[in-house]
Amino acid sequence: SQQGEEDPQALSIQEGENATMNCSYKTSINNLQWYRQNSGRGLVHLILIRSNEREKHSGRLRVTLDTSKKSSSLLITASRAADTASYFCATASYIIQGAQKLVFGQGTRLTINP
Amino acid sequence: DGGITQSPKYLFRKEGQNVTLSCEQNLNHDAMYWYRQDPGQGLRLIYYSQIVNDFQKGDIAEGYSVSREKKESFPLTVTSAQKNPTAFYLCASSIRGANEKLFFGSGTQLSVL
């Protein structure tokens, strides 16, 4: 079952602009993670935010988490052509035998136009 | 270099055939996972393993089987019972425990002849 719903499904902006992607989920979580996927490749972890955190930064990335609204956003500032990729949120709801089970959203396809 | 290696990159299956996808990691991770990705979709969990000789079904395990005989290896077999096997398959690993990130391989694209 899909836990995370991402919005928008596709986003096209000019290089240098900021890109914002949103993720909503349904159940309580331990953490929420964002991943990036270039076409035909594996996913690369970007950032993890725990349920007791509200905001996290990593370079040009800023993630917020609002557990009361069950939503998160990923902001990429000063976008570059190389940021063109699909971005997925993944929620970790519980632990089974020492490992978390991540449920992925359907992703936002981001295109940066030069 | 440390990482996860999936092979082959492309695989074709004939009707009624079982095929096995390889996943090897040298990150010394205890946990390993198999995900299926359909075009334009997110990832769905097929199987996962927290420790050698133990594995659990994910959300879409029907038609698939796995083994975990070594810490480094977690092969996935797509059996003839899986009627719609065409998809992109991704293997991942992580440290056991909460709040850990996944490391992914580069994927195997499986198609039906």
C-alpha cells in the first residue's frame, strides 16, 4: 500500500529557481526520508528527518515535517540542470525484527530547464 | 569501493521460466531489501531480510522467492507464478535499526519475451 502521496507529480522550472515538492502520509511515522532517482538508475538517499524534528538542511536541500498535518516538503534552492530527476518520499512507520519498513510515494518528476 | 551490485542490468524471461536476479553488497549491512518499480510509480516491497537465514514477505511477495545464505548476498527469483513480471527491480541494504537510510543498487530491468 502507498503511504506517501506526492504533489505535484511533475514539476518543470527554470535553472536557478527554487523547487518545492510535497509529501502527505496517513499513519504515524518514526521518520520520513527523501530519495532521488535519475532515469533508469537506483535511488540515492538525500535526507532523513525524524518524527520529533521539524526542519532539516543539507546543502541546497531543506526538508520540513509537520506531524500534525502528516506532511513534509522538500525545497531545492538555486536549482541546476543536474537536479533533473525523480524525487521520492518514504515513510518508516514501524520496526520489524530490528529493521524499519519503508513505504515509498509515487514520486515527483522534476525537470530543470537551462 | 563499497556498495551494492545488481546483475544483470537487463534480463529477459520466457513464458514459464524462473529467473534469478543477483544482489551483492560489501557494506557489511545486516538488512537487505527487494523492491519492484513499475513505470511512473513508486517502489513496492517484495521481500526483506534482517539477518542471515531469515527473511520476511513484503507487500507483494506472491510469485517471488528469496534466500539469504550469506550476509553479502540476497538473490531474488522471479517464478513462473508471477504473471506480470515486467518491471524494474531494485535491491537495497541498510544497517539494522530505526532511522537508518537505505543504499540502493543500480537496478535490473526484467522484461518478458
